Amino acid sequence: MKHPVPVLLTRVFSYGFYKVHAGMLLFLFVTFVSYAFFINTAGDVLPSAMAYFQQLITITLVSNPLILLFFFIACLLYNMKSWQYVLSQLSAPEQQFIFYSTNAMRPGKQFFSWFFVQLHINIPAFAYGVFALFIGILWQHYLLPVLLFVYLLLLTAAGALIYFRQVNRFADQSSSPVLLWISRQWKKPLPTIFLFHIAARHKLSYAITKAITMLIIGSGLFQLLENPQRDLRAAGASVLFIALAHSVLVFQEQDFERHYLRFTRNFPYSIPRVYLSSVLTHVLLLLPELTWLLLAFAPTMNVILVPSLIVYVQLLRSICYRYPITMRSYLSVIFLLFGFLFWCIMFGGLYWLFPCCFIASALFTAQGYYRQE
């Protein structure tokens, strides 16, 4: 790559991405290698049988469509994370020279330069693709490895197109999402304002959150126990995980309210009205998950599952009122709290957790709403 611009972009964005996410990539690599090649079986196994098991696992990686689907989802989340990182770096003041240096090239060269950057970021995924292709050729499984390569190339091209459009947009030009353009004449009640903010500023966070919830639902965790209709522990834990997946959006809701809706605290709204408004916001935010619960489970199960999901998210929101903290400390608090709630569910406390979480969220809201900074 003789042209200096792709080399510059790679050093600024690709190397920076690997530096920030080195821990995550190392963990995934060690986990994959340990599982695929150093897995231990229960009991005494002959060396020949151990080699057979390792060979069977390796072939499954290139012949099982379900494994490939999980890898597709992982690659999508990985690429979305890289898109978010690069776009955030492009908005930084110290990177504004990129707009002038790249725009001096022809569009084709610009796109190729950004394609090279995203290709460099996707090296771990392509390394797995090369490994899968090698195993597929040995065992005559060609279709899935080829589909994997095509999928990775499409993701790389999509990332390059996103970067290309961003650097060719005027600095003072604000994007207008289709939803906001359509709804510009609508009346926007207070519970819906944050949802429009998501449509304008946090589409990527929303997409990642919903992808995680789809993964939780698709994993079959709800049906893990032998009699899920009577034993609600697996379903209750899954509802808890779905609520936990929305923790980042809930924190962004608090940040949005603190910066843009500070004036609403001067309105003559009672605490019950504030709490009810927050509940309506979260019902709209959780509408896909709530719809799935109502369609997938019997009414006798939804009597506790649906209210539990809403009240868990309400508890997340009220923690922001009680403890106005940073994202890092907020995540630490909720992971400790939800670890405690998880074990309470495992020991059969699903039914009494709902009133306890409801009372705690209401008290935190009442004590902290008008005292927050």
C-alpha cells in the first residue's frame, strides 16, 4: 500500500481500535483456542478418542449452520463496535484534518482507503474465515466457508461506505433521520421524547441492545428446565438478562434527561406521575420483548414475567436517580445487583422479587428525582 492516506488512516483508526479493545480480542482468542483444541472431557479418554473429539468440534465450526449464525451475529456486533469507534474518532477535534486529506482524493480511492481500514480491523474475523476455509477444503464443506467470506466482505464494504459518507458530509450538516422527518409535525408527549432521541443519536446502541435480546431469546434459555410451565426460574432469569441488556440505554436516558430535560423538574408533576411517565417510556422501549412474551407464553406465566421485566428496567432507571454516577461505576453497581437478583430467582424468589424491586425503584425515584445534580 504505497499511497500514504490508507496507511495514515490505518494507523489512526485501526491501530487505535486494537489498542482500545485488546483485552476483549485476547479473551475471545484464548477462549476459542482453549475450547476448540484443549477441551477436556469427563473421565479417562484415550488419546485417539481425544483427537477425534477435537476433530469433530473443528468440523462442526464449518458444517453447522447454527454455529455459523452465531458467528454472523458476533461479526455484526464486532463490526458495529468498530463503526461506532471510528465515527466517534472522526468527530474528535484532533481528527478534523482527515476531512481535508481524504476529500482531496477521488471517490473511488476514498472508498478503497476506508475499505482497507475496515479490512485491517476485520483481520481476526478473516483469520477465522481462512481457518474455516482450510478445514472446509479438507473435509469437502465448501458452502458455509464461502458464505462466511462473502458476509465478511459485505460487512467490510458496509463499514467503508459508512466512513466514506461521514467524511464527505459537511461538518455543520446535521443528519435528519426518516422517523424524525416524518414525525416533525406530531405532538410528542413526555414519555416518547427519549425514543425520538434514540432515533436521532443512539440508533447503534439500540440495534446492539435488540441484537443481544434476540440472542437471549434465540438461545432457548426460557425452555432450559424440564417443565418451564411450572418452574419459572429459567424464564425469570432470561427476563432479568433482557432487562440487563437495556442498561446502557437506560443510562443514556438519564444522561439525556440531565442535559436536555432539566427544566421538567420545574413542572408541577407529582412523583407518581413522574414514575408513571418513566414506566410508559420503558414499555415503549421494551415493546418488541413484551410482544414476544405475550405471544410465546401462557397468560398464567405472563402475569409475573411481563411486570417483572418492566420493574427490573424501572429499578435500573431509579438507580441513576439514587446514585448519579459514571457509566463505569453504574455498570459495576447493576452487575452486582443483578447477580444478587439472579441467585434470588434461582432459589425460587421470582414472585417476591417483583414487589421488592417495585418498592425499591419507587423509593429511589421519590428520594432522588428532585435531588439529582
